[in-house]
Amino acid sequence: MTSALLPTYARAKVSFERGEGAWLVARDGSRYLDFGAGIAVNGLGHAHPHLVAALTEQAQKVWHVSNLFEIPEGERFGQRLVDATFADVAFFANSGAEANEAAIKMARKYHAAGGHPERFRVITFEGAFHGRTLATIAAGGQQKYIDGFGPKVDGFDQVPYGDLDALKAAITPETAALMIEPIQGEGGVRVVAPEWLRTLRRVCDEHGLLLILDEVQSGVGRTGKLFAYEWSGITPDILSTAKGIGGGFPLGVCLATAEAARGMTAGSHGTTFGGNPLAMAVGNAVLDILLAPGFLDRVRETGLLLKQRLAALKDRHPGVIGEIRGEGLMMGLRLEVPNTEFAAAARDAHLIVIPAGDNVVRLLPPLIVGEAEVAEAVNRLEAAASRFEAAARGAAE
């Protein structure tokens, strides 16, 4: 049967009708352990009762009023994010790409408001992924996402990660900001060293640049801190996040200092759906869970357990798993076999993992998982790895 949907996704031949915590139930009744979480979106698992209650309660009141009016739950959500982070202000959008667009526009407007409209260029880093809009594919710089969409949007310069000389050479009188993911998700779960983030902060301060952190995937408790930048001891000027912040409801946020946001005056930016009452109710419910005493401590403990179990798995299957990467519950396996084939083998074992760049599969479980789910996931990864080893033995005989 031909689908009416635009064929931009190579979808797996399985569909789900309901979820329970870290588990998804397919239409045939089979159960899958979800270590993809909708690509780091379902941070509190499926059908979390607190999120369901918040959404249904708000749905019986008002869904949408537009940003022409005050939205009290949005005011509350913004204040809670400001209180928990470096930021002074928040702008709500619907996705990570929109949050990144806001961040890029904010950085440019900052310099324009200061009398330097020529400072509009943003330096990004090779292997980055910042979204699918024309500006954010240019920011990411990966040719496979740029090809066929006309001239690359001007204003973005890529440099190799960790190359200070290349970075300094790329800074010109037109440079406005540096933009980086503390952990590259799509790029292969490559963790940016805290020392490099501290170096970037220092470079920005020396050259009058803004530091933008893209925490669309690494934020919202994923590494065991509310945001990954907290591990480095620095603070950004602007931060984008999305995915887990809505627990499955479309929601993105751009956070900033008041100074970085000085140019974003009335009418300078906007959104129809961003910050609507439904999203704000769910976002506040997510924070209720994340900020509860002990929650992030448990994420860190579970992340350490997962990393230890994965290291032992690698030792047992060195011909299949080449490297363990990541922090907290944002882990990656760099493979010696094709990552898409490994993801399919894991899916055959009823475990969901997510392919990424650099021949990696990501493990992005809901933050609510515990020892039992970690053990079960490793057992299913073991089954997938053993399948490749059996096939290699068969080919050698």
C-alpha cells in the first residue's frame, strides 16, 4: 500500500498503540523496551501519570490563546527555568530547531543593538547538528543535509572540535558567537571535554562573543544534571533546549541572560503556537518531577550502572562494539558492524536504540529506568551482538 506521507523517513515496519513507563506495546501486543525514548524526548517514559493529569486538566480549560495575551502557566514555567539555571529570560517555541533559530537571531541582534550589525557570523564545530531549517542546516555544516537546498545560508563557519588555532583563525570582526553541543547527539554521542567548554568561554570573553550551547538533546536531566553545561563549571550566554522538556509534547525553549537578550524587544521575534497553555502545563509537570529531591541523583546512579554494564558488554564482544561513549543516560556504542543493521538486530530482540553518526547507536532511555531495565537492555544488546558474531563464524566456516 502506497503511503500518502512524504517519503522522507525510512520507517521500521512496526507501530505502537500504547506505552507504559520504559515499555512500548506494539499493535500485535508485543512489548519493546524503549531505550530510544523518541530520540531523547520521552524523558519520563510513556503515559507518566503526572504528565497525563496535567495535560488532561489543562485540555478541559483552554488550549490556545496566542501570545497576544498573558499565559500564567508560561510565566510560572519561565520563572522556574530561570531560577534553576544561569538565565534571566526564556522564549518558548515548539522544537529544537526553533529554539536554535531564536538563539542565532538573538546573538545577531545583540551585536546590532550594540551598534555592530556587521557582527553576524556564528562559528560552529564539525560533526554538529542544530536542526533542519535552512539556517540550522547551515549551522550544522553537514553536506548531506545541505545538498539540494540551494545556496548555503551565509553566516556560519565550521572549525574542527578541539583545534584552538583553527578557532582563533576563524574569528573575524564579523564574528558574533560560538555555538556548540556539550554532547553531540546526532554526531555520534561525542562528549565535549569540560576543558574545551572552559576554553570556549574564555575565548568568547576575550573577543566579545556570545557562547551559545545547544542542549536540545543533552539537556533536561539527560546527563544527571539539569543541563550538561553544569559539569564544566561555566555558564553560557544563550542555551537552547527541547526534546525532553515537554516529555513528549512539542516544546522548545531558548534561555538567555538579560544582556545577551538586550536586542530582543517587542516585535523582534515571535511564534504562533510557542508557549501555549497545553505545552506550559506539561512543561511545568516535567519540572515537578525533574526538580524533585533525589531525582537527578538517581539518574546519575543509573547512568553509572549503565556505563559499567556496557563496558563489560564491550569486553565480551570486541568484534562488534568498539567504544563506549556518553554521560549519564545519554550513551553511545561505536560499532564494528553497520549501526543501522545493529539497531535492526536490537529491534528484533525488542529493544529500541537510535542510530547516529560515526557508526554509533544511541541509548537514550527514559530517565525513570532503574537497575532492572538496564539489565534487560544489556541482555538484549547481548543477543544482538551475538547474532553478528554467529553470522561472522558462519561466513568463516
